[in-house]
Amino acid sequence: MNLAEQVQRAGVVGAGGGGFPTHVKLAAKADTLIANGAECEPLLHKDAIIMEAHATELVRGMQLAMAAVGAADGVVGIKGKKKHAVEAVTAACRGTKVRVQLLGDYYPAGDEYDLVFNVTGRLIPPGGIPINVGVVVNNVETFVNVAAAADGKPVTHKMLTIAGAVKSPVTLRVPLGTTYRDCLAAAGGLTTDDPVLCLGGLMMGQTTDDLDTPITKTATGVVILPRTHHTIERKLKPAKVQAKIGKSACDQCRYCTEYCPRFLLGYAVEPHQVMRSLAFTATGADYFNQWAAMCCACGLCTLYACPEELYPKEACDEAKAAMRAKQIKWTGPMNPKPHPMHDGRRVPIQSLTRKLHVEDYDSPAPLSAEIISPNRLVLPLKQSAGTPCVPKVKPGERVSAGQVIGEPAANALGAILHAPMAGMVRAVNEQQIILER
């Protein structure tokens, strides 16, 4: 059995939030392999802690992956400020073909297009992916899971940071299906009576007030803030209100475009032009929608650049959805060239933290030795890109830890799901499996 098959059987997916099934990437051929340890989301620390605690496994996973894809160069991208992670990974790289490349402390250094350009000098074709320029990129935790998969260990647990309005921010390793509520005790409990969760971070995460949301393979952490916090108030504005405000107030200042990291790399992303489409009814929208096609949804335009606090990122989201619905393909320029101000307009994390009004929450989140063992796990059947799993168990059935409980349909893109603990299947439906100890 080759590595891609071992990784497929272990259910490994992109652990940085993307969730793309890793076995597909390992079946490709590339000359460069990059471990993404940039970790740009303010207040989150799980990648740095993984590199500190599991540097040996990270480098081993990279070596295995390099052999699988035929890569001669392996690079771990880490922000220079993460000194302990840099030291641990540098030590683990000695005597191998893997090296460390230091990244600046700006957002979003972890965007694949930006990371590939910084490491290799290559620009991914518009609408393309790293393999188009001979590169495979995975999150650092993904490579740790690759090493485990080679030893026959499936993905059953997740590392994530609990940050924000909690007494003691912490990074935990928990079974898949654990709820965020189950993690709060390890973080000392909440410091707000009306919490809102930003799953995956303040910039690109999803917002919910449901503490019983289950943790999945793509979780990176959660930032919890009071509902009255200014950033949360902005995020909770209904989409129709966001669009209405933009339609009436956007004065086409271009700040959203001038700070856009993809625009600065030379891609035809111009959020200010997408904002114009808010006023369109039956004409012109198709054209202006294309200015959103290469948007990476980093959120800088909405949460940092716009002086009027409008919603250009959300307008781009809507534009991309409209393009998909109408099957509109990219027809713009295919020869990106970095902007002369590419380096000068990068947004420092410290400035972003200040703009988000979260300086008071900017604290370390050390790894906890506490073992989180819930009696009940809620396991969504879709935890990766592609199709949901088909359940392989029935209510009342007893399962063992590591047992396969869900698989994608034959020849469908997806990832196998394993039981994180021994227990009884309490319920099964099209969305999830509930497992009780």
C-alpha cells in the first residue's frame, strides 16, 4: 500500500480549514512541498504549538510526502516571531532535505498564492492551484497526520485554540465530535454572558452562538467575543443590510482594492468594482462579478481597509456565488505581475489586532495536558471538501475506537470517518452520527 492509500484509509484532510482530502494531493507529482505554518488569524496558536510539540512528526510526514510526490525541496513556512516553533522545527530538519523559511508577521501570509510566491517565486495561474506550478501545500498539522497514517493511525482527534472571552486561553487536543461547550472548562470558563463564536478565527471564520457546535477535522480554533463587541456586531449584520449599506454609501475610494493581497500579487481582484454591482439590476453584473473571481475571502477589505466599514468581502462572496450559479468562467488576464507596492502594503498582525479591537484578548494559549473525554460525540458526516460520508453503522451498534463509521460513496471525493472512542451509536441521520461512551 502506497502513502496516498494509507492517508486515504486514515481519513486525512487539510487541517488548516480547507479540508481537501490529502490523498489526492499525494497522488500528484511536484518538485516542491510546503508546510503552511503561517497561522495568520489573530489570537489563534494551534499551528505554532503543533510545530513546537510535534516537530519530529511534522518533518517525518513531510519526508514521506516528498518521496510520494517526487519533491526534492521541502519547506516549512513559519513566521519569524514564533521563535520556539522555529527552533523546534529547525532542529528536526537537521540532516534532512526539509528546511525552514521565515515569513513576515503580516496577514494573510498563509494564503496559498502568497505562500507559494514567497517560497518559490512562482505565481499560481488565475483560478489555479499550487500543483499547477509544481507545488504541494498542506497545513503543518496535516503532515503530522500523514506521519501517523503511515503508522496505521487514523484521524480521530483535533488540535485547536480556545481564545477570546475566556479566563485562560488554551490550546487543546480533543476527540472529533467534541462540542465547544465541552472545551470551555479547560479554558477557565467564559468571561461574557452572551458569547458569540468565530469558528476558525475573526477574519475568515464562521459565526455562531451555538456552543454545542461539534469540532471537526477542519477546526483550527475559536475566538469567543461578547455579542456587543464591535467586530461581532458587524459580522452579525444580515446580508441584505450589508448590501443596502454598501449600495448607498460606497464612494469608490479603492482602499479595499489597494490593500487586497491578491491584487498586490497582480491578480485581477478589485473589490471596489464589485461594490458597484450592488446597484445593478439586469445589466452589467456579469462583468463586474468577474472582479471577484480570484478573491481569497481573507476579509481584509471589510475588516481593515474600508474607511466606512462597508462589506466588500461579502459583496465578493455574493458575486462568486452568482458566477457559479450562472456557470460564468474567468475570462480575464492570465499573466499576473506583482504590484510595485506588494511588499509595502502588507498589513501587520499587530495593526490588524488593533483594528479588530481585540488587543485585550491577545494572550498566549499554551498547550493543556488536560484530557478531554466527553461522554457524547456529535460527528458530522461531512468534514472535508467533496461529498458527505455514507454511514457504515446503525443505531444501537457498538463500535471500537478507530473503527470506520462513515465512507464517501465509491469514486467520490471525500474522506473516511473513524470513531474517536469506543461506545454505542445512539443516532444516525443524513447529517451526523451521535456516539455515546
